[in-house]
Amino acid sequence: MDRMIILYSMIRVAVVALILTLPGCTFVKLMTLEQPTFTYTGSELVESSQSTTTVNFLFSVHNPNEAGLKSVTCSYTLFVEGKKILKGNEIPLTLKPKGDTEIKIPATITYTDLFPVVGSVVKRILSGQKTIPVAIDVVFSGKPAIYGEAGKEKPLSFEMRLIKTAEIPLPQVEMM
């Protein structure tokens, strides 16, 4: 009978030890986080009028981690011929766990924003060109919280900068 009690006690200790070590394994996985990778995939015209153009800049983000990431942000600056025409700050992002997230960063360009480069824009419009190259300088950064089964754990700090050029439609003028 004493042997049964000892055996039963040993099994209980083993089960409790196993239960206590499993969250530790998850914690170790979360402590070895990898930085996500960001890739520019293009741009898409959302809408265009005589005064504005709205464009989505498209990015694909690969998060190799078992946990999803929150508190990631994106800031960008748009340039035409090296002159700043528009800026967007701290756009919040959430990255899916163990996979790819498609991101659309919207930018509404009013043609009055192009005043610093109005001469070049007018020449392009009058010569019949349909687009103008716009450089996007984008910074993805954050100290994301980790979400998943284990809850919030150690933050992963990162910053990645990409500079790409997209052809943005110009308003068309009908010549008489």
C-alpha cells in the first residue's frame, strides 16, 4: 500500500512538472524571434479626379515567427524629382503569425501638393505623358507586442527602410 502511495505521488509530481515546463518551451520559442521582412510589390490607383489622385502603395510582409506582431508602424514620405510632396506618419499595422501579410498604404496626392515641382508636372501633362515617377521612402518600425496562445511577452525591436519609385497617373488635358 505504501508503494502505491509513493508511486501515485511520483506520477503526480511528474505530471505537475510537465505542466509547468510546457509554458517555458513556448516562452523560449518567443524569446528567439526573427525580424519580419518587407517587400515592395507595387502600387494601385484607387481613384483619380481633376484635383487629387489616391494611390495604394503595396507591400508584402513575411513574419517567420509563431506569434503575430502588433504595434508595428509605417511612416512614409513621397518625393517628386527629389522634392518632398507628402508625408504619412505612424500608420498602425498587425502582422499575421507564421506567414505573409499584404499591406496597402494609402496616399492621397492633391495636385496642389505638386507646386514645388509644378514646372516639371506641367511639362509632362502638356507633352501628353500619362504618369510621373514618385519615390516613396517608407520606414517600417516597431517594438511589437507578441500575441498568441502564450500572451504578451518580450518585444522585438526593428526598423527597416525601403525606397521605391512608382508611376502615378497625371490629370489629362484635352488639347483643342
